[in-house]
Amino acid sequence: MAKTMPAFTIGVEEEYLLVDKETCALAMAPAELMEECTAELAGQFSPEFLQCQVEIGTHVCKTVSEARDDLRHLRRTVARIADKHGLAPIAASCHPFADWKQQHHTDKQRYNELSKLLAGVARRMLICGMHVHIGIDDESDRIDLMNQMSYFLPHLLALSTSSPFWQGIDTGLASYRLTVFDNLPRTGLPPRAQSWDHYRQMVDTLIDLNLIEDSSKIWWDLRPSARFPTLEVRICDVSPKLEHALSLAALAQCMARMLYRLKQRNQQWRLYDPFLIAENRWRAQRYGITEGLIDLGQGCITPMAALVEEMIELLSEDAAALGCLSELQATRDIIAHGTSADRQRRTYEAALADGKEDREALRDVVRLLIDEFQNGL
């Protein structure tokens, strides 16, 4: 008897930075804000490593449309409560001009232990990301799909890039977040696991040596979740625009279903050497969608616009089955209008062209991020 196809449920986690609405600078979350959000968003809101950060997570959603309703509610609630305190959330992976040396981590046992364990590396973690959980009950399927889906991680990163600035400087990168995050141990592309047992053997080696307490301390770009029966996509910068976040979630969900569909036909996506995938990861990190990625099958660099059209064609059957065809097709909007990194740079350059000083131009970038978070809520 053929195995029943997984439901491919999704859950979305997002990290936000809190900024002062007047100065656009980072702001520490007041205790009252945290208490109000925790009360209204029971089980879906939590502090993050730094005191200027918060995290939200949707419920388990059957469809991207369901995730939209939940994510909109979460974003709207955080924005409304923050506004009462003169603050606003932004969904960007780096604040344009904040200094990480002036930030403080949240006083919780978990974060205190992380700060001690990771030393100076942890202090620079002024970054935010988006994680998409895809429900896959079978452990072996999770490992099989992790190996194949790694190919598409650079594509997801390129489309999500939202961190071109760091400490007031245009870094030249579309995702500076990964430059910071990759300083942590156990990050980057996942290794190729031969089976679930092989994966557990790797993890348990570190657990048995008391180096980590569980697999939640493994921060690969794609991993089996430590808490849920899901495959967790962790490569993406967080997206200021709600609809772009949903398109990325739809892409991830459809990719998992497409790869499982191949498996049912006794096929699989070709497994390329991680060295080559890492080159595409770097290109996505450096250029976002502007310079294209290597098509490893064709052996050429292909513009992201063409790659997006190929992905839409490849995944349309799965998107139709999952009810997210419109969200999949909406990835064209990212190509047409640029990623957040592109829009931030355009705003900054336009402000300078208007005669504004550098710091005021960077404040305009923050105001853009505030507006994009609010739009559509």
C-alpha cells in the first residue's frame, strides 16, 4: 500500500526589532509591552535574545491562506501594543544604523547560558530571521527531503534579503544577517545525512559529550525541528511585507511537496555537492536577486527572474493542491519591485539625493520599514 502523502502543514516564526517612532533608533521592550503581548497572544509571543527583539509564531496552519490570517493578527497586535509605548516593530534582518555594542541580552536563564557559551560571538547577534515549519510526520522523509531541498535554499535567501546595512554602513551585501549568524557554531548548509539514524548519531554525539542539550542548538539553514514533526526552513531574512513573507512560505511548502511527489515516483532531485550550493548561497547573500544564481543542471548563471518562472512552472501542480497558487505566483512581485534590501537602498539613495544628511537618510530607511510592516494589516 502506498504511503499517504503528508499534509504539509505550515507554521511561520518571525523575529522583529522594536524602534522608537520618533528617533527610529532601537528601543528596549518595556515590561508592560511584553506583558500585554504575552497576555493577548498566549503561546504565540516571546522575548528574543536581545531586549530590543521579540518573536511571534503562528499556529499550525493547513494552508498559506490560514497562515495569512494568523500572521496578520500577530503583526497587527504587536504593532498596536508597541504604538501605545511610542514604539513600532520592523521586520528587517538588521537595523540600518544601530550599534550592537549598545544592546543587552534578555535576562533569562536560556539567554544567559547562550551568552556565556558563545562569548563575544553572541553579542553581535543583532539580527532577525523568518523560519517556516513544514509538517512531515515521517522522520525518514524529513531527512530525505532535507538533503534534496538544500538545493533551493539560496533561491529562498535571494528572494528574502532585507539586511544591506550594518551599523550605518551599506555593506554591499543583500543579506548581512548571514555574515553575523555564520559566526555561530553549527550553522550554514545542513550536512548530507544518510538516514534519520545517521542524523541522530551526529546529534547524539554532541549531546552525549554535554556540548549541547538537544538539537535546538543546531542552527543549520534547514533542519528537522527539535520540537515539532516538521522540517524547518531557517535560511530566510525576515520580510517587511506580509505578502512577501507568505510567498516565501508558499515556496517552501510547495518545494517540500514537489520533492515528495518525485519520491512517490521513485525519483529525486539531483544531489549536488554542498560546495556548489554554498557558492549559490554566497551569491544570494551578496547580490539578492540582482545577479542570478548558478543553474547547476544547465551549468550557467541564470537571472533570478528566469529561475522564479521555472520554479512557478515546476511547483504549480503542488501549489494548486495546497491552495497557494496565487501566493506562489506573487513571487513575481519581488522580482518586479525588488527585495527589501533593494528598496532600502533606493530609499537611502533618494534621501541623499534630496540633500539629507547620512543619518537622516538612514532614518528614512527605518520609516520605510515601519510603513511596510503596517501596510496590509
